[in-house]
Amino acid sequence: MFSRFVVLALAASTSVASAQAPARHDSMHVHGDSLTRRTIALAPVTVTAAPVRREEPGSATRVSPAALERAAAIDAFDALRLTAGVEVHLQGQGPGFASDASVRGFSSDHSTDLALWVDGVPNNEPVNGHAEGYNDWNLLFPQAIADVDVRKGPTSALYGNFAMSGVVNVRTLERMQGRKIWIEPASHGRGEGVVLLGFDHDTASGVVGLRGVREDGWRRHSAYTLGQAHGRLLERLGPTTTLDAGIALYATGWDSPGYISDSEYRAGAFQAVTNRTDGGFKRRAQERVSFRVLAGPSLLWRTTTYATQGRWQLYLTIPAAGGRTEGTGHQTEEEDQRYGFGLTSAVTWVLARGEITFGTEGRWDHAHYGNWFTTLRHRDSTNTLVTARQTSGAVFLETSLDATRHLRLALGGRLDAQDTRSAPDSGAAAASHAKALFSPKFGALYHLPAPLDLYVNVSRGFRQTDGVIVDPTLPFITEWAYEAGVKFDTRAVNASVALFRMDVSNEQTFNPATLTSTSGGASRRQGVELELQARPHPALSFTADWTFNDARYRTLIATDSTNLAGVRVFNTAKYVGTLGLDLAPPAARWHLGVSSNLVGPYSPFDEPGVVRPAYGLVHLGSGLQMGTVALDVGVRNVFDQAYRELEALGASGAAGQPPAAFVSPGQPRTLYGKLRYAF
């Protein structure tokens, strides 16, 4: 189903010779479209930013359709963990409870430092009472994904709020023909069924899909169900205009076993349940319409409008002792209801030696948030009831110019403005505040004698602080990011080495066990990234992605008045890495693969000086193609390694004792299968 997009992905890569590939100095990209000075083509159309190119002065990882299809994963988080080197800490509170995906040591609760865009629609939720920028990856429809780009750092002017550590940009299938069915059983009572239908005519194409998941869970009281619908339609309205529309629907309900105590984790008592009334549900819908107009031989105009609606409710026990000894903590009920609208519009000019993109972005969000203390799902008292509205807008400029034959410059920036209005339901006085921020972007890439390129970039990024839903005056968290690297590209090898440093102001950390946050500090993340994609033989491919990171607070006063200066940033690891080896002879109908993800010494939430040991997981996968039927089987966590997905310090300890640590344990050995049938 991915064959058409594979052609596009190869055409966009400077390391692959293709008749469709634009010349290095002749391509233009704006929110998913590309054209050359010599040739203008209306189709195919993509909605978001175009696939990253190797000659861009920055770090980015392309996740191909084949890599997504063959990853030894049963959800979107694991697929990214294995294919893009993204550090993941699952919350352990249920599949609708957004977990932490981290790039370069940014892992504020619920992936709020990493922007996720799907077909031009931002996924991060502003004015969210649980976490500003709440980012639920379960919205992704895995079988409908064409490809994924992970951009490292805030280098692109096309993205603003929440793109502190980078951007995950997802593009779904634009076209396919026929019907495809997936049946995917797995361990722990899991079953998944998917159907995709598509058509592809000269002037129109479309893809629609349905997906359902049911799982009992590997821990007690961790069952869940999930349902999704996806649709996309492209229509050529005229010789210069194309319409692209899409809809995505998502619903899930789950039970939550909660955290276990550190002592229970060490004893292997993973089946302890904090509170059997914990759990929740989530519903989300988004609709999108995009227009593309070729206004001349070197001018492209692109506009995307969208609407989003969502509601989630959860019951979560704040542990005081955890696991079987739970009973002195509080259960909270949280509910978030929201809707919003947005628009992005941009114009790109192709010049003799480069391209210029100028655009604007606007967004309006309305959210109502409630938080109650409860016992067995019965409300005891009200903690927070608030309604907020946020209007945000930006203008951005991104240029790519060839200053000389060997030197490419990327210059740009964006000006963001935000106005937030908060009204407590208690009748207390409403509050409002407006603020603005300018984020410059600069990059340079120098072409050495083939196959080497050197590059540098400097950029500014930001995200809104947690709690702005009740206090609109809270300032942005900002950073200055610096990067330098070298890229090596041949037909058989693509590799890069990057040095990075990110200085953060108004640093904030959040403890999921106590639901408390600390703000107003500063931090620095610095390290080195290594990436390698090699094909030493037509039948053999090897991939590696490593990030070595020294992430430390420069100053931050914790809730107990402790200065965290010099302490490692909470919820980060000293290094993360992925390794993959895939055997797939070109003429064969089978493939075999082994992969692993490794996580270095890990620093839990709110435990200064505590570092948990490194661990590594090994995964196996294999597949067989038999005409229109494909069968994949595999094992995740082959050696049944026990590991900590997340750890945090609790609210309080037993009488006279300090608070105890709580752990979300990682998934044990899991068998899975994937049966695909096309007709």
C-alpha cells in the first residue's frame, strides 16, 4: 500500500538516483508541496511540511513505510522507539493517557515538548489543565501512515508552540487502489482488525479506513478498547487547483492499574493494582480541508483549515504508598472538553538560486477543565473548575538560498502572539493576558568534496508553561538551540554526526505522582547524535541511531526549597539508541529482522541524585509474502527483560518516613502476528 509514497520518499533523498528527484538547487517545499523551476506537477499533494532533505542544515530522521510495517511493535509509541530513536516513557495509566516521547532530553509530562502534526493538523492540546500541550499519540492510525519525519530541535520556522525538542511530522496515504485487511493478534488478549479501502483516478483519489483494538492487558485491571476511522480525499478542481480533505475519529476506554511501589517492583510483584476504580475514556475528532494553487511558473499558494473536538475523563489515584498498601492517597477525577479551529496559509517563490516561503498561522481553542477529589468515583470535593479560551497567531518566513556553489544558507524566523482568557466557574474574577515572542532561525550547509557536507544551525524555540489555563500571565518556556554536524552520503551509506546544545530559560518540571510542578529555573542539554543507514549487500540493511546526552538543571528551586543546580534533568536517560538488522533478498518473498532499543542510566522524577541502571530490549520479526497475502510474526522483548518505563517520587510516606518511589513497569515478552490481505 505504500508503493506510491516510497517513490516520493526516494525522489526526495539526495542519496538515491531517481528520475523524479528534483535537482539539489531546484526544489521548493511548503507545507507538503514541491515543484521545480522547470516542471510543475499538481499531484501528488501532501498537506504538511515536505519530506526532509539530506541537504538541509539540521538533524532529521526519516521513518520509511517499510520500517513502520516491519517494526516489532504493536502501537505507535513502540514503532517510533524502534525506528526513530525517540526515547519513550509510557505512563502506565492506560492507552488514552498520553505518555512521554522525548527527543534530546526534553520529556516534560505527556510529550509537551515535542510537536506532533498529522496531515497539517497539530495534535498538542493548548489550555489543557492536566498538561499544557497534552499530546496523545493514540490518535495515529498506523496502517494509514505513509511516512514520518522526526526533526531534531526547533530549526524549522513552520512550527512554533511545543516544538522545543523538535517535530514529529506524519503524512497519511494520499492514494491507494483496492481493499486491504489486517488481522493482528498478540499476547495478553490483544486483537486488532483494520480495513482500508481506496481508489485512484486521473482527477481524484481517496482512502478510507476503520480500525478496532481490544486488549486484556499484561497487568491486572489494564484492559482497553479502541476504535478509529480515517478518511482522505483528493480532487483536482482545475489545471492549477487541487482540493485535499480529511477526517479522523478516535475513541478509547481503559482501566488503569496505576503505579506500583519500588519495593514491589524489585520483588517482581507487577500485578499489584493501586485502585480498581481507576480508568477513563477519550474521544477526539478532527476535520481538515486544504487547497493548493499554482499561481505561476514559480509561485505556489497553499492553505489548510481545520477543526478539532475532544473530550476525555479519567480517574487517577495519587499514591501515598502504592500497590497493595494503597489506601491513604487521593483519587482524582479529571475531565477536559474542548473544541478549536485553525488555519495555515503560505506562499512559496522559486528563485534562480533558492526559494522563499512566507506564511501565517492562526488558531483558536476553547477548553473546559474540571478536577475533583473522589472516592470510588464519587466526588468528595472540587479542586478546579475553569473555562479558558486561547487565540494564537504567527507569521513566519523560511528561505533556502545557495550563496555559492558550495554554500547553502537557511534564514528565517517566526513571530508568535498569544492571548489567553481564563474564567473560573466559581464566579471569581476572570483573567486575561497577551504576549508575543520572536524566534529567529539560521542554518548553513557547506558541500565538501563528495560525499561530505558540513552544517551548523542556531534557532530559538518555545512552549507555553503548564498552568496557563488558570493563570494566563505565566511566561513562555524558551530555549536557544545550537548544532553543528557532518553528513556522509553514498548509494550504500547515509550517516551523520551532530553536536548539539540547548539552553532553556523558565525551565519547568512536573511530577505525575504528586501532580505538582516547579518552574522558573534554567537547564542545559548537550551531547552528540550518531545516525547510520547502510546497505552493504542488496539483501542486507543495517540501521543505528544513538543520542548521548548530558541534560542538567543549571538552577531550579524544587517544592522543598532544594536547589537542583547540577542535577540531571528528571525523566531523561544519559543515552538512548536503536540498532536494527534486516535480511530481505530482493527477489525473495520473505524477510527476517532483529532490532533493539537501549536506554542508558535513567533519572526519575523528583529524585535528585538517583540514577536507575541502563537496560536493553531485543526484538525479532519475520515476514512472508504469498501473492496478495502477507504474514508477519515476531517477539517483542525476547529475553523478558524487566525495566522501568517511568519512576516518580510519591506524595508522602508512612508516618515518620520520607516519600516512597513509584514505578510504571515495562511490558514483558510479547508475541504478535500480522496478517494482511489485499484484494
